[in-house]
Amino acid sequence: MKTKSILLSLAVVASLFVGCGKQPASNTAPKTETKTEAKTDATTTASIVDNADALTKALSKEGTWIVATLNDVTLDKEIVVEGEFHDKNDASKAIYRKLAPYTQDDDHKVLERFTVTVPKMTVKSENFKVQAGIVKGDIYVEAKGFTLTKDATIDGNIYYASEDLQKTAKVEGKVTGKQELKK
């Protein structure tokens, strides 16, 4: 059953990004891949992770704009979310970053929710969103626009580096601990 769920999740995510990334047909000959293109390709798709090392790398400044987990992930050290990313890696779109600890079907209905357990998560990426899953641990917000969607939970505290950062946060989900300033 778990294998079917993982395969279904991978198929759903792959079809989502294939559909979202469709480009108009071109009459020009295909270009050969270069180092620059390879770097761009690495950040246009989601990182689908199932372990602590992959999650840490995906949320780093060399990571991707969206990170989805396939199961519960436990880290024994701090994770830092950093780097500037745009929605679907399109520079004309808003700065955006998302942690998605869940799987979904073709209609975007959440199938399974997962827990990311971490002693401390420091958010340095602007407009970082946690959606539909659980982060167990304390969140330290050091960037504007932190979002916790109504279907997500922080099982811990949220600390803001400044009042301005707290004002730009949109916390609709459940927070089991405190939300306060901590410089």
C-alpha cells in the first residue's frame, strides 16, 4: 500500500509539473544542454524528498522553490531555509518558497500529511509557506511574508526577529506554542 501511495504521489507531482511547465511549440532546432541550463533546470522543478539530507539540501539556497516530502522526515540539527526563489522559477512572478509535507491527487486533494521534525528551522527566504502538513519544532522567522496555511500545523513556537516580520506573516494554521518576538 505504501509503495502504491509513493508511486501515485510521484506520478501526480510529475504530471502537475509537466502540465504547468508546458511551453509553446518552437520551430527552432533543440539546443544542446549547457552548464547554465542544467543549473536552471535544477530550480524549476520541485524537490521531492524522503530523508533529512535531501530535505536540508532542497531548502538551502541551492535548493528549489517548492519542496515536497513523501513521508515523515526527522532532522537532528537546525535546518536553514534560505535563497531567493520565484513562483515556478519565473522571475516575473512573486518571490515564493514552499514546504509541502503532503501528497495530493490530480485534483490537488491532500491524500497524506507528513511531519517534519526538527529542533529549529530558521527561515531566511522571503514569502516562505508551510502548507498542509506538520512541522514539529520551533520556527525562527528572519524574512518577510512567512505563511502557515489553514491546513498546516506548527507543533512548537514561532519566533520573529522583528515586529515588522511578524506583521507580514500570515498564520492561519494551528500553532501549539507561542508566537512572539525574539531578537
